[in-house]
Amino acid sequence: MSPGGAALPEAGAVTRWAPGVLPLLIAALLVSFNLLDALLTWRALSLGATEANPLMSGVFNLGPAAAVLMKSLLVAAGAFFLWRLWHLPLARRGMMALTACYGAVVAYHLVFQFIVL
């Protein structure tokens, strides 16, 4: 029993999230990873790296702050769209795949910038 008197789940039991919490957490993680990607890209460019994505390279030529803002707004809008369509399997898989990809990009940035540069 827990201190409040409620029964605790058995070891290995699957507990359920409150409805809507998991999609919201994944959307927040996606937006956070994107923001980290933009900021770490900005830092890498200031250290002399070049942007590999030709679209983002053009956007970063407008100015780093504008690029971070534009990228953040686009990904936040996409995350909101996928969150609203979470009931569809394709939207769930898409948001999870994008979040995993952005997580990998952030990991790459961290390794590259703090070990290589």
C-alpha cells in the first residue's frame, strides 16, 4: 500500500497514462529537441561549421535569430498538427519517428560540438 492508502501496481504491471498525457509529452519533447537543434546549429555555425541542409542554410543567411524563430514555429505547428491527429496511427508513428530523429540530431550535435570542436 502507498502512504495514501491506494494499492500500488504489482511489479511488472503496465500502468496507464492519463488520457492525452503521452501525446502531449512527445509533442513537447519534439519541440524541445527542435529548439536544441536550432540553437546548437547556431553555435556550430558561429564556430565555423557549415549547415548541411541547403534550405536551412538559406534561412540561417537571413540571420540566426530569424532562423531559430522560423524553424521553431514550423516544427511547433507540425507538432500541434500531429498532436491533434494523435488518434490516427500514422500521426502517432510520425510524431514518434520525428521525435526520435530530432533526438538523434541533438545527440550528434552534442558529440560533435563538445568532443570534436
